[in-house]
Amino acid sequence: ERERLSRLRHTPAVTLDGQSIRLLANIERPGDCEAAMRGGAAGVGLFRTEFLFMGRAGKMPDEDEQYASYLEALDGMKGAPVTIRTIDIGADKPLDKGHREQSVLNPALGLRSIRWSLADASMFRTQLRAILRAARHGPVHLLFPMLSGVGEIRQTLAQLDLARAELDTRGVAYGTLKIGAMIEVPAAALMVRSFLKHLDYVSIGTNDLVQYTLAIDRADEAVAHLYDPMHPAVLRLIADVIAAANEAGKEVSVCGETAGDVTMTRLLLGLGLRCFSMHPAQILAVKQEILRADAAKLTEWAQTVLDSDDPQSLCAAAA
Ligand code: PEP
Ligand code: MG
């Protein structure tokens, strides 16, 4: 099976009815680009940069060290776009053992991700400057995690402007980039039309969207059986975000585990998704599903799935 799939590596990801689909890789370190290229990824849809910061006893990589890592990722992708997500520390991704989130009551609802970045603006701008500088050398899409409101987008974009101004003052060159947000908090999904006015694209983080929509801690074994990416409420949010972005003519991807789940590929295609980002090991299996799918025919079926109380069995029956 693995060998058969590997033959699909250079096959374009196009549906039976001629829809081109972008299949991107999620990476945690620049070194993962090799696996992404092996999987035939058309780019990186999610570089989880927090991994550059973790396990260093609180000593952050400085601007030059980060810049070198981002350049390495761009090099590794040989000119294909790299989506660099700003640090998403906290909850399931602690900075260090013993870091404060271990002692707060609800780390997933606490000072994590973009909230943490905005609370430590100088650390945040160091990262933004490194990303801006890297953007001179290849196509960079900047991605902000866990935004929950337009006010937060404004604060974030203000930090980006400041980071540019700091580089101007130093006389350091930087590039242009596309700016997007993760949609992974229900509030963001519900307000996506407002979000899109400020952004070039959005990327749906289903791992957190499921956690926050269903009130299921994604890291708690005791409730793991209730963690359901096909819950009708989750599907409705995903469907609405895809529809809103398509209507606005802006790119939308899914970069949570759902994107690499072959039992969800047809449904996501039917909902209008044309860009999937996943673990490199999943890309060829998802491509195989795409090659067998007729996207236009799936549109109506996907609406039936959305209206059903039991999407899981409908998807299983259609497989
Ligand atoms: C997500 O939440 O779906 C996501 C892609 O981000 P992470 O898994 O890194 O939280
Ligand atoms: Mg997330």
C-alpha cells in the first residue's frame, strides 16, 4: 500500500471533475521539510514555531536564531510557500516543565497562544521581525493562532506594524507577506466574516475548534471518548467558515488533524474546501481520496451530512 501510494507523489491533486486541490504539510522543525517534500507537499500550511522555543529552560531563541530557522524552512521547501505560525505556547504545548500554565486551573482557557504573545510584546516582536526578514527570501504566509475577536486582530496587526518600524529604524530589509488567522475558537468561527475583512486568508484549526466547541479538553484521557470532530456543531462551524471565505474570495484551509483524516476528505471537499494541511505522512492517502472524488457531486451530499444528527454514519456509508 505504501509503495502504491508513493507513486502518487508527483500526480497532481485534481478531482475527477477537474478541481485542483492544494495539499500542504504541517511541520514542527525546519528539518521536517524533507518529509514534506517526500510526501509531495505543495508547501507548508502550518509551521508550529513554538517547537523552536520549547524545552530551553525559558531561554528564547533570539531574532537571528529564529531568522535562520525560518530561512532553513524556506530553503527546505525549494520556493514553495511556507506558512509560519507565531508562537502557540501553553496548555498542551508547555514552554517548559514547571512553566506557569502547569499551575493554573484551566490552561486551555488561560494566557496561551496569541494572548501570551500580546502579553509579552517584546518577545512577540522579536519573532515578527525574524519572520519579516525571512519573507525577503521566499513566499511567507504569516499565521496568528487562537484569535478570538477583531480587537485582538487589531492589536496583533499593530505589533506587526511596530516590528516593521523597528526594522526600518535599524535599516534592515524585510519582505512582504500574506497575513492570516487560525479559526480555532468558536467565537472566531462565528465572526469569520468580520475577521476576513482584516486578513488575506484563514486556516481552520480543528484540534482546538473541537476542544472549545464541545468543552472537551483535548489532552484529557478521561473525556477522549467525547472528542468528536464529526459532531454536527463542529461541522456547522467548519462549513460556515469555508463558505464565508469562498464568498469573500479569500483562501481557506484546514490544518487540524481533520485535514489528514481520509474519512473526512470527501465531506470537506463537498463543503467547498480546496486546501488541506496535514502531517506529511498523510498527504498521499488524502491525495488518493481526492483523485477518486467528484467535488461537484459531493456538494449536495455534504449538505445532507450537515443536516444529519449522525454525520459519522453517513460518511462511513459513503466511503
Ligand atoms: C489546531 O488547533 O487544529 C491546530 C492545527 O493547532 P495545534 O494542534 O498546534 O493547536
Ligand atoms: Mg490549535
